[in-house]
Amino acid sequence: MLSPDRLAQVSAQFTGTITQVPPMHSALKKDGKALYEYARAGKVIEREARPVTIHALRLVAQNSQSIQIDATVSKGTYIRTLGEDIGTALGCGAHLTALRRVQTGDFSVAQAISLDDLAALSEAERLGRLLPVDSLLGGFTPITLDAENAGRF
């Protein structure tokens, strides 16, 4: 079993701004074609490392075969690649057996409702659970268009 000190050391190594090489099975494009298309054809394309930010890594559980980590990361982070890189740094290799996104932007799984629970609500209650459309735009700067540009848009 990995020692808590070794896990903390590797966690610190992967926290902050790091560089990541995107996996071949990604939607990134090279010459107008998604990398996963090259991968499916058995071709490996050179990929440049990209900066990503790992805001936090928190050990949730550990046993002799696995560790469970909660990660808070920037957009563009490949979690499967992060898991593989952590395994390499630990000297034992690693892969993901589960992956669950619990938050994206300001939206958390805590705000979610199951389809069964939603179906059990009245129409008015369902409508009451909806967020306003502009809640999707919270991180964006508002832009007001004049009539001509609004028509073009």
C-alpha cells in the first residue's frame, strides 16, 4: 500500500499549473480531423503538451489495490490522462475504474434531480425547478447589440 506521505508528495507535484499531452482518443483536431479518428485508424499523431490547472486533489479512499481521488480542475484537463500520469509518478501505473463529474462551472450535481423524481412532480413544480436561461451565461461579459448587429447575429 502507498504511504500517505508518498501520496501527498505526488499530489503536490500534480497540483497547480501542469502540462498535459492530450490523449489520442480526444476530439482535438489535427488538419481538420479529430485525433480519435487517427487513433481508430491505428495512427499516432504528435501532440503538444498544453497547460491545465489542477486546483485541488483530495484523497477520498485507499486500499491495497486502488485509491479514490476528488479532483478540482480547469477546463481542458484530461482526467484519465491525469490518473495515468499520477500512476507513473507513483511508480505503479494507474487507470481509471470510475469517473464522475460532480460540478461544471456553477452547476453542481447537488442541484440535479433524477428523472423519476422529476416525473413525480406536477408540471408547475417541474417548471419551478428550471433555472433561468441566463444562468448559463454567468461567467460571460454581457454585450448589447444595436438593431443592425442584432439582426446580423
